Amino acid sequence: MRHMTKQEPIAPDQVGPVHAPDWWHRDHPTFTALTGFFSGMLFVTAVPGGFAAILRLLLPFETAEKLFPLVAITLVVPAGLLVYRPTRRFGKYMWFGMALTALVVLGVASLVVYFMLQLDR
């Protein structure tokens, strides 16, 4: 059995400089992948909804409906991330998050419509 000894306090001159954690300042592969993926998920869900809400607030319904396809212009941002070399890895994961989110949303929506039609019979 080990005996616990009381530790003496450390004098300030014995302690080295305190550094703030800086792992996120470097290009950490996991951090880049996760932020890219979740940015893509957010991009697919929030950008079209926010664009539609702003159009609807500023314009009549018919005009907003005609202008909604202009939301596709926002795809220039993720495409630009793929072109610029330092952001290419982030852009790849952002596109992956966008594609996977769109696939899940379309899959769930199609299943809901299918089951609603089956139950309506």
C-alpha cells in the first residue's frame, strides 16, 4: 500500500510559462473535417430557408417564388472553397455534408409521402 504524502505548493518561479491551448490554430485534420461537414449541413438547411424568408419579407409571394431559384448562386461559395488550395480540404467535407444532408432529407421526405399515400387508401 502506497502512502500519500502531502504535496508542497509550487513556487511561482518554478512554474514555466502558461500557454493557452492552441490545437485549433494548427490545421488539425479532424477539426477541419468536422467543421466542414457540419458547415455543409447548415448550408443546405439554413441558406435556402433564410433566403426564402428574406424574399418573402421584402417581396410579394409571386415575385419571391419566381426569384427563389437564385439561391443557387450561393453555391459559388463552396465551389470557391474547392478552388483555393488552403481551403480545399474544408470544401471537400463541406460538399460531403451538403450531399449527405440533401440525400437524407430527400429520402425521409419520399418515405413520408409514400407512407402517407399508403395510409390514405
